[in-house]
Amino acid sequence: MKKKIVSKVFAILLAACTVLSACGNESGNQSVGQTDKSETNDTVQEGEEPYTIVYAFDVWVQQADWDLVEENLSNIVYDKIGAKVKLLPMTGANYQQEVNLMITSGEKLDLVNASARTTFSSDVTSNKLLGLDEETVRKYAPDAMEVIGDYMEATTVDGKIYGFPTIRDMASAYGLILRNDIIEKYGIDADAGLTVEQLDDLFARIKEGEPDKYVTQPQSQGTSILESLFKTYDGLGDTMGVLMDWGQGDLTVQNLFDTEYYEECVRKAREWNEKGYILPDASTNPDTGVAYFKTGKVASTMSLIHPGVPTDSTNMTGIPCSTAIVNPAFGNTQTVGVVIQSIPVSCKNPEKVLEFVNLLYSDAEVYNALVWGIEGTHYQHVKGSEKWITYPDGVTGETSGYTLSATYAFGNRYLSYIWNTDPEDLNEKYEEFNDNAIKSKALGFVFDTTPVKAEAAAVQAVMDEYRLPLENGVIDPDENLPKFRQALKDAGIDTVIAEKQRQLDEWAATK
């Protein structure tokens, strides 16, 4: 494959500020301002039931001790703001569907984890998420506003704030999580990174030497090999028109699926699939990713890589593992908004929810109670260190009832304790990772599909039919890539690209 697919890590300064253009927004979008609701008190009056904040989020692996963690977290939150918390962790690809059903049916739901990589923009325009006045947010969540800073512009649309990006890796590198025993057995220099050519040789050796294991898999159900490993373009949100080469060239929107790069990627995926390297049902297995890696039946899993992945994955799976980068850290609008904590329109007390959000960005006790669980039960501090933690005496990764380790998923990860297998300066390493990532020239741009709504829907239907089978090597590109390309043109992808180019040019003219 060409060098642009197999490039090793290199550094380009990632600017700290991101500016998001206002995406299309229907005038009916709901919002809350300072005068929309009466002020709430942090304390609960005698005889009054505390407000319970129902919080839905997606996780890789369910935990045995959710009830214990929820009770402990609720007690802490109640003492601070007079509210309780009900956790609704969900796994698998149905998370978004379940959340949408709860919102549309009016079921009680107060906080959700949204994502710019999936439906955040459409959820805003379809009135599923609550738009908040900056004055209201500053009143009830001032610390969160200060911590997030300019990144808040990535979730601000037409002057309304629709969510809070979590503070973590604001860029993504692409590579592999590998079992440490596999690394040792096959002499892999994981720290040096890997090229696709090196993976060809490595996968062949693992296939021969590990007959009881699959070699690798995409990072999750619904994600392809291309998106998990080969990605070197800014998809501008929906991949219906992209900027090639990490968005480093001119702002010319191209049809990704017509490029030589795309053809090379799907041919490589087909080659690996036919050689038996890829988990056969990776596109449809709901447990694909970390959950399947935990079974021990796969030697590696493709993944987005950041400084904390080895420890997070080791804790979640109980399998000692390390990471190898194949394509470098890259930041765009979607990586900034990988996880966005948003308030749905069904919320009955957004002010109280904002107070809870504020704690997740400013209060280490609250943050760590959600991420790491209960001190003495799920973790303990390493003697002599205020930052390092490890398992309590007699507890292991296999026996602990709470190994969530999802430091990326809530509030401000810079409040996090550090697992003792990571350096104490891990948070500083995150800052360095963000600063040294490649930055797309279109970071901050969001495409509004409203003017080409019909064409975009038709193109999406075609992509849903062809992309995963092609990009996971399930179907033959010789036969199916020409069909895919023609179907996209028939659906109107050229019209969508022209509109995206127009909006991007307008956005760029304001910078």
C-alpha cells in the first residue's frame, strides 16, 4: 500500500482552540435559559424527595458492581448538590436506538453520552437535545465551562450549548491492542509502531502460530478495518465528501470512494479476510472489540490509540496488553466531540443536571467514584502516592466487580487517579499527545445536510449496504466496488459533495 496509508507517527502542532461553524438548526429547537425554570437549591427541603438524575451512557463491558457504584456515587452527589444518580450503562450497537426511544417516548432521562461521530448533529436539528443559554450554563456549571474552554464551541450551535465535550484525548491515533504474551512470542516492537507491510508478515506468523485464536478484528461492531486502522482522511462528519491526507492540503472535498486510496484499503481488507486473519462476523457480532478480546480468542484488536489505552484495556479485560500505532494521531471536529455529555429534551430539571455535570469536571471525588468505583473495594491508593492506585489486597482484574476504567467517558479525565502501571505524569502525556497530533484544516466545521436532505439519505442507504462488507473484506471489491460507486452516483453523492464544498468554503472564508 502507498506510504500515505502506512505512515508512522509524526507531529504537527494541534491548536488549542476549536471553532465550530453554526450548523443548520430548525427554529423549533428547544432551549432553556435562566428564566425558563425557577432556580433550584442545592439542599433538599424536609419531606421533599431529591431529584434523581438518570444518566445513560455506552460501555465496552458491563460491570457486576453497578449497583454498589451507583449507591456510593449517589450518596456523594447528594451531599454536594442534593440529588441522586441513576446509572443506565448500555453495551452494543443498540445504545443510540435505545436512547432515542427513551427520548421520543418521554421516558425519564436526564443526561446522555452523545457523539459527533454518530448522531450529535442530527439530534440537535431534530430537537432531541436541549439547547442551553450560555448564561444558564455559567450559572449552574461554571467550572465545566472554564475547564472545557474553547472546546465548547464544538457543541455550540446558533448560540445555544447542546453538550459538554469530555476532556481526554482530543485526537485519535489508529493501531492495534496486542496481548503482551503475543508481543513477546513474536518479537514485536510495539513502541516503534507498525506499517501495514509489517502487519502482513506479523498476521501470517500469528495465524500459523495461534490456531486457537483469531488474529485481529475491527474496534467494534459497525466499524470497519479502514476506520479502525487505515484512516488518513477527514470525513467531515459523514464521509459523504472528505478531505484527503488528514485535511492537510487545500479544502477540496473529494469522493472518498472514488479514490485509489479507498480501493487499496478495501483490497487489503479482502486479502486479510480471505487469509483468515479477521474475525469472521466482525461486522455483525455485538461483542466485537474489547468484549471479544476479553474472551482470549483473539490475539489483537484494532483500536483508536491514546496514552491510557494499554492500562484501560488491561483493566477492562484482565489480559496484559500494549499498543502499536499504525497511523498517527489526528484531530478533527469528530475527535473533539467523541464523547459529549448532553441533556435530552425530556429532562425535567436541567439546572440540577448541570450542577452534576459541573461536578464531573471539577470534583475529583465524584469523577473517580464513577470511573474507578469504591475505594477499598475496587481500588486502593499506592502507599506514598496521591495519584497512583491499584487493586485492593486480594483483588485482581478477574475478581474485581468494577473494572470500567473509562476515563475518557465522563467529565474531566485530568481529575483521574492514575493506575500504577501508568506513569504518574499520564495526564501530562495526554496534553503532549493532543499538542503533537495532526490537525485538520477543517477542524470545527460541521456539515448541515438540510439543503440536500433527500440525497444524503439516499447516499447513506447505499453506504449502509456496501461499506462494512467492502471495508471488512467480506465481499469481493472487483465485483462490488464498481457497483458501490455507481449506486452512490445514482443516489446523488455529487450533489451532496457540491453542497458540502459550498458550506466549507463559506466557513473557511470566516477564518
